Amino acid sequence: MSTRVALEVFRYRPEESEEPTFQTYEVDCPDDWVLLDALNHIKNEIDGTLSFRWSCRMGVCGSCGMNVNGDPVLTCATYCKDFADGPVRIEPLAHFPVIRDLVVDSTDFMDKIESVKPWIIREDEKPLEEGEYLQSPGELLDFKQYTLCINCMLCYAACPIYSRHNVFAGPAALAIGQRYNLDSRDEGEEDRRDVIFGPEGVWECTFVGDCTRVCPKHVDPAGAIQQAKARHLAWWAKKVLMPWGTK
Ligand code: FES
């Protein structure tokens, strides 16, 4: 079985025109095709000038995110047959500068991820011969969900705060910062505090929850941000009431 699907694809080739356009391609999509298969069919058989990113085709690399009929999705995890009833409009991920066609500039996203120092920070490293830093299954569960982020940027394309105010650190960066702050092996919370709890950090989030709705890995960045707020308030109250306790 196959379905004929009309794909209205965003085109932007700055060397030809400053204004983006849409180009429609009619594709016969077998039932097991995802939108990424249809785009690859267009690229290979119909129009080799179309540009888009992808790598794994299995929901792991996070590079095939696009806005489909207005919603950010992984195109390798979205079936063509679900659009049998009408045209499907494929656009670059919202809120990022477009480089060409469906390819966006991810520099701002990468800078924001780096700003939360997404690595284990130790005040003192123990010598290698003393072995690994052990962690109980319960301690792992505290943050495991937030390790599932694949940096696909869908949450930024869905976030109404980032859309209006792109200095906001954003859902993925804040969830990843929380992931490290909750890790029992980490001692770097103070090093992340300025970014995560600064003016562009968690307090900007109004808990709309669209980031969590579109997350293909069920990371729940909105939940991570609210959890971080509560953690910071507890730290702040302790600092005010028992200043010696935060030393
Ligand atoms: Fe890797 Fe879609 S191609 S997540």
C-alpha cells in the first residue's frame, strides 16, 4: 500500500532570492515511509538541490527536526500515511535562523547547552587508583530521565518564551543543567547557578509545557525547570535562615 502525499516544502536559497518560497512535490509514499524517506526520495529522484539534515534515521542523532504543519517533529519518526488527507507543509525548525532550505543555524542552541557546563564538575578529583565514583540505582533515577535528551532542538522550536526572547537559556539547556545538578557525583551546582538561576534562566519559564509535549524522548524539560526552581528556593531559604548551612 502507498499513499500519494503532497509535500509543500520550504525553500530558501539566498544566492537566488532573499525571500523564501514553498515548492510542492507529489510523492507516492509506501505505508512504512516516514517523512524523512519522502524527503530523501525528493533529493535522490526529483530535485537534488533540496537541502536538509539527517543522520541516523532512527530517532537518535536529533538532526532531522523540522516543523511539520506547524509542529516541531523528528521527520524520521513521523509517518507519511498520517498526512494522506491533505498537504503536509514542511518548514525549518521555528525560531532559528535559516541557512538554506530546511537547514537552520544551531550555533545559539549549542552555546546555550555549553553555558550550563554539561559535564561532571568535582572540587577534588580522586586518584584513578581509588576507582570510580559509585552511585546507587536510586541516585541514578534522580536524573536519568534528563540524560535522554538528543539535542534535537524541538523544544526550542515549540517554546513561546524562546520565540519572543531568544536570550532565554531554553528548555534543553536548563534540563541538562538540572541533570548534572542532580547527579550525586557532581559538585558543580555553584558554577552553573548564574546561568540556570540568572535573569535568562528558569524564572523566565511560564510553564506552558509545549517543550515537554513535543519532546520525542519524553525528557520533560518543563518538569525539570520547575524542579530546578523548587531546588533553588530551598537553597535560597536555607541561605537566608541558616547562612552557615550553605557553606
Ligand atoms: Fe537521527 Fe532523525 S535522523 S533523529
